[in-house]
Amino acid sequence: ADAISACRAAFAARGPARSLLGANCVSPAIVHELLDALLAPAAEGALSGVVLYPNDGGTWNATERCWECVGGERSFADALAGEWAGRIRASGLEAIIGGCCSTDQCTVRALSLALRAGCAGE
């Protein structure tokens, strides 16, 4: 959160500019906490959008050089993308959401459907 605060301050100091801030390859489990920190600049007018590219929720096993799922299952819930986008859009910002490590075309398809459904409801 300290690093995010420093980024927010740097963006705010730039003045009115189109800026995106986000997170790449993070666990979906921490996205809600990240959004709390990332959305704070919206009130300051420092950002125009938030970018989220969470991983599948697994853990990288450096010894075996592979991703391991927690409990044997994916923790990336595609339906959360709509909730994340809703929070971002409610702050007046653009939402760019995708998937990073260990996600696949099925995840991207589900994300697309969830985000389109969220747009239709607005």
C-alpha cells in the first residue's frame, strides 16, 4: 500500500493528465484490498482508469517451475471481474481487466462475458 500511495502522489503531482494505474500478476485474493488503495486517487482526479491483470490465484513453484493451484482448484472467480469493474466504474474511472499467469482463453472468455453483462446493466 505504501508503494501505491507513492504512485498516487506522483500521478497527482503531474496535474491533469490521462493516467492509468494498476496491478499485474497478483492473486485475485488481494484485488479488493488493491482496489481500496487504487481508487483513492479518483477523488483527487489523478487517474482516468484502473488496470487489473490478476493471475489464476495459484502459487509459483520455483523448484518444479510450474504454477500450483491452492487446494487443487483455481481461485480466480471470473464473476468477480464484474464486481471489480463495477467498483472502478462507480468511481468514475475506466476499467481494464484481464488475466495474467496461469489464466487461459476460457478465463478471458468468461471475463469478457462478465464485463459485457456489467456494461449492459449500467
